[in-house]
Amino acid sequence: MAREWRRLLLDPARFAAGGDLILEPGEAHYLRRVLRLRRGDRFAVVDGCGHLWSAVLDEGDRARLEQPPGAPLRSEPAPRPQLELLVAPPRRDGDLLLRMACELGIDAITLVQAQRRVAPPTNSERARTILREACEQCERLWEPRLVLDRPLQEALSGPTPGDLALLATTRQVGLPALQTLLERHRCAGEASPGRVRLAIGPEGGWSPPEEEHALALGWLPVSLGERILRTSTAAVAAAALLGSWRESLSGGA
């Protein structure tokens, strides 16, 4: 079955030439040397936009699709509601954060520049490679959108109608827990938001002006629990809660 084939995620533009694919050196090496595929062996190709084709390995750096580019073997719509994490990158575990957010179903990741950020600028090529490989490993058809090093004020721009915009924060009395707020929203029978955005600050937390700015724009403060978590831990815990909540909306586990 297609789900048992190893996958390559390719840029959608590479399907424009038709059914013949020219593999990049790293892709050919992965298929032939790592997976030990031979000419005539099948693998799956995805475009990160909801489509999957079966492909057959040919000679050298070539492969061919078994379905026309316009008629993939499998297609699925983008998940709804869309889940977005806005995160101030941590000094450590940034790669792990990206990989696990992808595996847990986050649809968009925006790395923001916060006042107390301590991490160096993000290596864009490495970040995109991590997401691509995570997509291939966890068999996603939709690749997460990635925005790097965006100023916080721009990233927080007023929530659009239909958004649920949440600001994870700490050391405040009476904050609703993320899980409780999401469950309350589900049980109330309200229409699902078009997008859930959750902002997670740097290791030192949001500065008072940053929190004030977010709240003035309509972001709702939430807690991720009683303990003070590292940014990477908070992001992964939140991604798991968001993914599970979205599955519950459609009757999933």
C-alpha cells in the first residue's frame, strides 16, 4: 500500500514538467544508498500541498510518476481549523521543536523576535530541511508553513475574524488552562475557529510591554500548567494539546 512506501517531499514546481522527475544528488543518494532501492522499485512522492503520487525509480538520477501530475494517487484537503505556533526560538532544542511540532500536526510555525530572545538567527536552510524530513517521516501530505525571524509586533497583528488567538504566559492568577479553554470551546457547540494561533515566549518570558500589546490586539492569555516550562517543552506540549483537540472536533481519537 502507498502508506508503506518511503516518501520524498518535492517542491510543487518540480511536477510542472510532467511525469519524469530529475532527482537531486541528495535524493538519489537517499533512495539508492540509504533505502537501497533499485531500478523499478516504487516509492511515494508528495508535494506538501495535499497530494501524493507513486513513482518508480529509473536509471541514474531519474524517476517517473505512475499517475499524471494532475491526477495524484491520493489527495486530502488542508486540516481545519489551521493550527499555528508563534514561538521565540530557544537557544537549545530549536531543531527538536520544529520536528516535533511538524509531527504533532502544526500547520504553520512563525519564529518571532521577542525582547528577551537569546537564540541566534535561525538557519533557514536547516530549518526547512528539518521540516521536510519530518513530513516524510510522519507521512504528512501538507508541509507546515514556516516564517523566520519575524518581529513580534508584526506577527501578533490583530487576530482576523474567526481566529482564536492565545498568548501563553505565566505567573498570573486565574489564567484559564489551554486544555480547559479548548474543551470549553468544543463543548459549547460553537462554530470551530478558522485558525487557532498560540504564541509562546522566550525562556525569560514575555516582557510587560509585549504582553500589554498582545492583549490590546485581542489575544487571550492562557496557561500551559503550574510549572514554568522551557520554550521547547511548552511548544511541544501545546502542539500535542492542539492536535488532540482538533482530532476531537472531527470525532477522532
